[in-house]
Amino acid sequence: MPTETTAALPTFADVQAAAKRLQGQAHRTPVLRSRSADDLLSAQVFFKCENLQRAGAFKFRGAFNALARLEGAQRQAGVVAFSSGNHAQAVALSAQILGMPATIVMPKDAPAIKVAATKGYGATVITYDRYTEDREAISRELAQKQGLTLIAPYDHADVIAGQGTAALELFEEAGALDALFVCLGGGGLLAGCSLAARALSPDCRVYGVEPEAGNDGQQSFRSGAIVHINTPQTIADGAQTQHLGQLTFPLIQKNVTDVLTVSDAQLVGSMHFLAERMKLLVEPTGCLGFAAAKAMAPSLKGQRVGVILSGGNVDLDRFCALMATRTAA
Ligand SMILES: *Cc1c(COP(=O)(O)O)cnc(C)c1O
């Protein structure tokens, strides 16, 4: 792909084009309401349930959009991605649907269940030692040697545009909102959703939400330059990114109101609420937005509030173990 097209910042038109490509492929996930959530926040809360998306997270949107755009030799050679999490499965499933080969680079000690799921979608899994080897270098070498196209997890225009369709659907269904809370790792979801917000609900305040232990996005947003951190210790494994991207950062700077943080204990409290009151299984990272909205409730009184629940991939043993750590709050 010519570098110029990949380097250009995606626009709302790209989000709309992605929505067309995803029609009949991604689930149009429900926007759920809850009387208990409304009472808790003294607001009208609209939950976009990407925990119910194919492969369990919004990542399918971006991955499918990026893969569907490949043509000719690129499509034939296939794709490579590095991830132990939701992006890996999203790329593997998208490749399977589109009849393309996929290679996923995963750590040797990745949970067997995730390796099995990725292989189950027909992908080739290549393992590496996360303490001594560099997954990005391995992926780039594979890409070069085998002519594979590297699908970056967040810093990729087509991935960002695809992720934005989650908010596009939310605004289509809920109408204009006063505030929107979006989980933040590398910023693909936030950047894409911010494009939809600016276009469809221009006055909506858009908040990115990170784990407290990994607030590189907040530091970057407030300082005006991309800040790098070491891999943060948090239960939000989908947001253990070390820095924002060259494409996601400028979009976040331009379209986002602020970047907020929440603690792991707040995430556990939110997981508990969503499971008990709404019967929704949401992974720790998927609760970032809701946890921040809860914490900000006094300033959201009477408002229309959107919350993206970004994913639901947490195995039940881990879910139970996390619930056991819950402190009365
Ligand atoms: C990847 C992921 C995120 C973070 O998305 P970015 O585009 O990297 O900001 C949030 N939640 C879940 C469930 C994820 O899988």
C-alpha cells in the first residue's frame, strides 16, 4: 500500500465507508439502557455493547475494514499481526472470512485458550519469547520475507476508521449525546469514535479513559507530545500500551475533550455492576469508560451519556478471581 494513503489521517467519510464494508459482517451491537445505571449516575446512560461483537470486542471492526481493503497480491499473500489479545483474534477471524492467510505473532506463554482460538480461526501462530525477543521486529521480518501486510493494532488509518463505526452506530441509535466515554489503549477506538462524535453530535464532550497505572495518553494529551511509558501493571490488559500512535494522537488532540484515568478497583466495581445489574460480561479494559462516568457522575446530572463497553473477553475463572478482590465501595 502506498505510504501516503496509510499515513493520511482518516476522516469521518472513512468511518462511513467502513460502516458500509462492515454491513452484514460485524454485528450491529445493541445499545442497552438500565434503570439502575440511570439512577446511579442521575443521567440517561446509553451503553454500546461491543462485548457482544464478533470475537468478543470492537477490534473486529477495524481489522475487517483494513483487510477488506487489501487487493490483488496483498490479499493473496495475506497479513501478519502481533498481539496476544483481541486484535489477534479479530485479524484471524477477518482473514478467515475473506479467505486470506493470516500469521499471528504471540508470546510463548500466551494463554492456551487464546492460542487455540486464534488457530481455530485458521491462522498460523508463531510464538516468541516476550522477555528476550521483539515481536514488532519479528513481524516486520515476516512481512518483508513473505510479502505479508502488517496490520497494526491501532496506528493504522483503516483500523481507526473501522473502530469509529462503533460510535457511528451509537449516535445513529441514541441521537445526540452530551458526553461519550471511550476506553483508551493505543487510541484506535478513541480516535475513530471522536471522528463520529464531531460529525454526528458536535457538542458532545468526548473522554478517553485509561488505567491509572498507564496514563501515558493523559500525559501526552496534556503535554502536547507523545509520551512513552513502560508496560503498566493493571488488570486492564487491553490498555497496557506504552504510547499513542502517530495517527491516533493528532486525532485525539483535535477531537477529544480530556483523558481521564481510573483505578483497577474501580474497574472491578464496574465489572460487578454490569454483570449483576445488566447481565453483561465485560472484561476489565471494557469497563474503563463506565468506571470514569461513574466517578464523574456529579457533573453528568440530567445529561445524555454514551459509554462504549469495548470487549467481553475474560475467562470465567479470572472473572471470579477479580470479583473476589472487590472491596465494598
Ligand atoms: C484494544 C482494546 C482497547 C483499546 O483500544 P485502542 O484502540 O488500543 O485504544 C480497549 N478495550 C478492549 C476490550 C480492547 O481489546
